[in-house]
Amino acid sequence: MMFLSEEQYLHAKDLYNQRTEPSPLLADLSAWAVKKYGIHVIDYICDERKDGKLRMTPVLWEDKEVDMLRKYCNYNPKIQKAFAYKFAGLCRKYRSHQEYTKPSNIFIAYETLKEEFEKRMIPA
């Protein structure tokens, strides 16, 4: 089940299909994730959870990549922390998303595109 809005989905799809250039922050985040975990971050979403905590959601291609970031059946807290620290550092470097510059304030969730992409490719 996809939790991206239609606008977020279309933006991620355009990035995936290389119709849109990634921002320098996204390019650096993706290069880091490829080097460190062997996964490609297609896009990211910044928003808030219902409890007000800041959330950054890396958009990946498929569940197999998300599974690589798990420890047993839960997200690996060390990897979530690494993503939060990297993202906060990149926000400082690029002077972007100023409220996300403290890694301890960021919750990391993950989203994937493949299933939704394939659903929309198959005519109903």
C-alpha cells in the first residue's frame, strides 16, 4: 500500500524515469545510500507524524530494499539513525529543510514505488 500523495508519487516517478533532475541534496543522499547499503534513494518526503515529530521518508524502488534496512521484522534503529544523521548533515550543507538539521528530531520511515508503478502500468 502506497502512502504517497498523488503529487509525491508523480514527482518520484519523474525522478525514477529521469524526467526530473535530482536536487544536489537528493543526489548526495542517494550516492551515500548506494555506497553504504547498496540501495538507491529515488526521492525523499519531509513531513510530520500525527504526534508532531518530523519524518523523512526515503522513497525506494521495492520492498526488497526496505527489507535490507530491517533487523528481524522491525526497522534497524542503527540504520534509521544513520539516515537521520546523514540527512540532517545534508540539510545543513545545502541550507535546506532547516527544521531537519537536528538528527535526534527526525523519524525515518520508508516508502516504495514498484508496486504502485506496476499497478498503473497494467490497464484495468
